[in-house]
Amino acid sequence: MTPRPRKTGNKDLPDNLYGSKKGTKTYYQYRHPQTKKYTGFGTDKKKAVDAAKQLNQLLATPEPLANRVIKSQNPFKDYLIYYRDEITPEKRVNGFALSEKTTSEHQRIIGHLITELGHIDLTKITQSQIADYLNQQTTAETHNKHRSLLVMIYKHAISDGIIKENLPDRILKRDKDAKKRQRLTLEQYQAIYKHARPAIRNAMELSLNALQRREDIRQWRFDQEKDGYFYIIQSKTKKHGKSAYLRIPTNLPLAYSGSTAKTLADIIKRCKDASLCPYAIHERPKKQLRSKEKQHPFQLSPKQISNGFAEARELAGIKADFPPTFHEILSLGQSLREKQGWSLKEIQILRGHTKEGMTKKYMDDREWTTVAIPAIL
């Protein structure tokens, strides 16, 4: 396979040496030109460069004519590794780099692709082989995730002139599985709130009334308050522009509160304690362990919020095959706002949705209209 021009970050490195930035450090690894296997060279650039140059000289051998036939093959594995190590780290969406979570998910899926399809020649792989791989996925969500990434990978391969058709794009998405998650009722919310720890209570109140996702309430800082507003940048949708940049009034009346809070500012005040943590959703841990998910040791991670909610739900005695999760608070919050008289457009703005259709998906559809028996009967 004809190699693509090296990316900016690797242009000053010798052949077969690659740098991958993680946090503030750059890690170097050498790819054996024959076996294609990677070996870590640490973070010292000078040592990595010197070693790579020596290896390139030692491994450079005259090319037998037979190798020209062998090299005419294009194992999918090589391109997948290239896409994972070179393309993914520099990919941008509207100028924003992929999130750590998305990058990790792409790497995980590519690992599966290498195992299942990596041995096949990229130029000879068939639509049927790709479809067979996708059909092995157990859920519609997994099927569609793997398909979407394959479509992107094939777009790059077409741009590189290696192939001509985007075979994964021809394969239909699988219909979404029926939602098995149970909706959260106000009565259930009240019972869970009663059994929740203070930090989880704060997270519940903030999500219910500000209608913000778990990731955004855990990133909510006390210093985001200015001139009577809370300035919030939604992590998931900021790449879509203005709708993700919210200025929420501090005196916003609440849809419901399990405490005596009346406004959004009241909820934030209740989050403050003696710990001096800058993040509203926090608690002092028993052990202060470092985590990539936290900017402060007291800040709650997404998993801690979900687990804390689940623990309180269990204590509240809410049993079901598919019990409501923390995410269902958003649907309940939207329903309560609707009952307050908020329009769909007003709810859409608070949610940060770019389209009304997305907001409608969260609208409460549990209520039944009672048919009254006429008095004459």
C-alpha cells in the first residue's frame, strides 16, 4: 500500500517512527517495516529518533522481485492502524478535536475490525464480508456505530486513491431496538431523592431544573456565574455552534425541588460547602485517587453520579427489569417545564438542542387521556 504523506506532527521524524500526544507528553513508537509491529520508545524524542535511524539502516535490505507481488496486497489491518494512529488524533469537527471518549471508542472498534477483517486485502474485501461482520453485532446501536466508523474509514481510503467505492455506506442501518429503559415518574424521583447522598441530590436537582446532561452538570463551576447569569458550554454539542453556549438566568424558577430551593441560584448555593471545590457537583472522597475524568479530586465522575443515583434507587425500593437511569431526569424535567407552560421552542433552547425533533424525543409520553362516561348514561 502506498503510504500517505506524513502528518504535520510526524514530518520531522525518521521513517517508521510515530509520535502520539497524550496530555502534555508525546509518546514515540517504532513500527517494524516488515512485521508492522509497534514498539514503544518512551517520551525522549532524541533517543527515539536516534534508535529509529539505526533500525532503519539495519532493516534496510535489497528488495527481491517477489516482494513486489507481496507488496501489491493491501491488508486492511495496515490501513486501520494508520487510521487509528495518524488520522484519528488529528481529526476535527468544526475545528474541535474529537473528545477523549469518542477517540477511545473509535480505537476500541478499530481493534475489533483488525481482529475480524484485518487479514483481508482492502482492495478485495466484499460488501458481503462487511455485512456479515456488522450482522454479528448484538444490538442495533453497536451495529450502527461500527458501520458509521467504517463509512468514515472508507472515505479516507477513497480519498487516498486506494479504493473506489464506499461499501459500508451501501449497507442499511439497522432499525433501533425498542427502548427498554423505564421512564422516571415524579413520585419515583421524590423517593430516590430521599435516599440519595447530598452530592447526588444536588446533581438530581440541577439536572431536573437546568435540563443539562450529566457531563455538563458535573463540569458546572461556581465561577461560571456573572451578571445574573450562569454561563454554560455544553460539551456534547459545542461543535454545533451557538445553541451549545447557554446563558441561563440565576433567578430561573424551578420546575420542582425536593428541598426548599426556589431558583437555580438556590440550588447552586446548596452545593457549596467547606471543601472549597470549584465544581458544584462534588463530595470529599474516602481516598483521593487521580483520575483522567476529574479536574479536581472532589469532583464527581459521570460513573459516580450514575452509580450514586442507582444506589439511591435501590434503597427506594424501585424494582424493574429496566429501571430508570439518571438520564431519565431530563425527560421528567422537560415534562414538568411543559406543564408550567413552557413552549417546545423554549425547552429546546434550554436543552441546547439544534432541532425541535430532538427535544420532542424527550417529551413525556406516559400520560393517558381519560375518556369520561357521559352523565346521561
